[in-house]
Amino acid sequence: MAVELEIADATGELAAVERELRTRAGEDRDRCCGYFPTLSGTRGIVSDLPACRAFALRLPQLVVLGARFRFNFLRLSLVQQSANAFYHLDSDAATAISGDIAAIDRRRILRLLLNLSDRGERSLHYLNVDPRSVDLLVGRSYIRAADPGALDRHALIARIPPRVSATVHGLVFASNLVLHSGVDDESGHFVAAYGVEAAASGPGWPD
């Protein structure tokens, strides 16, 4: 479902976040940098990002469609990371790749993906199939379609418009039930992710 939010109280922090991540991404081999507080202290993860931390403290949660989405991460890329869809399921809300795969069917992960870029749209490619009906490859904390090319006829694209001042557009979807992949254009991306994670039959899950 497409959503539209106003973040007028955080536009100053957002400008600082973009400057900070652009500087760090310019120094990175892959021209990309993200703020993943759950992975702080992990080798290869940049944690000294005060502007990102300030943004997360300013907007620690967002209430959308009756659910409280908690801040998960920010990521900015200066270049196109991939021109092809890499369909996968999230194993957790915090990072998408650090959850318990064995328990993925006993949880529901609702993702709020926001396009923070004021330059270009963000495309979310997804498959209109039940993931239980297709062949999947399971990594340590990642589940992906084994042969995405064979599923092209089920592929759809949801486009998230760019930010206009304090108006931010996004998508809400069940990220452990929908095989999905973000795809950049030549200008890369600038996104924020929030999430809700609960037992599949537990309370707190929006209709």
C-alpha cells in the first residue's frame, strides 16, 4: 500500500543525514553507506554517524495504518547498485538479513519503506506469487528466489515518488511474505526503513 507522510519536524536532521551519508559513501568502495543501529560494533559496519543517530532519535517510530513502525535503518548509494531484481524475503525488521530463518513462518514482518531522495523515485520490484509455491535458496539469514528469471511473468513494480520538501512517500508491505527487491536507477538511492515485527497470530498486527 502506498503511503504519504509529513516530516516537517525532521527536515533539518534529514539534510544533515544526507550530507553525512554522501560523504561516507564517497569514501566507500561500493559508493554506498548505511546506518544500521542493530549492527553497531559489527565488523565492516559504520556506526559513527551522529546525524543519522539524531534523525533516528527525532523519529524513532511512525504510526501508519494503525501500526507503530519502529526505526530500522537508513541507506544511501551514490550509484546504481544493481540493475536486476534480487527477489528475497526479510528475515527480520531491523536489518532484513539478521533474523531467525527457522522462525520466519511464525512471525509477520511489516515493512515501511520511505524514499528520502528529492531527486528520483525508488522502485520496489516484487513477485505476485506465494513464496511457498516457488523454489527458494536459504542462506544463513536470507531467503531468495532460486530462479528469478523463471518468475518474470509474475513480476510487478511499485514506484515510490521522490520527496517534496517535508512530504515523503513510501510503501507498506509484508516483507517476509512478499518476494521483493529494490532496484536503483543511475542516481542510486536514499531510503529509510521502519518495521513492525510480531507473532503471526499475536496482538498488535494491523488489519
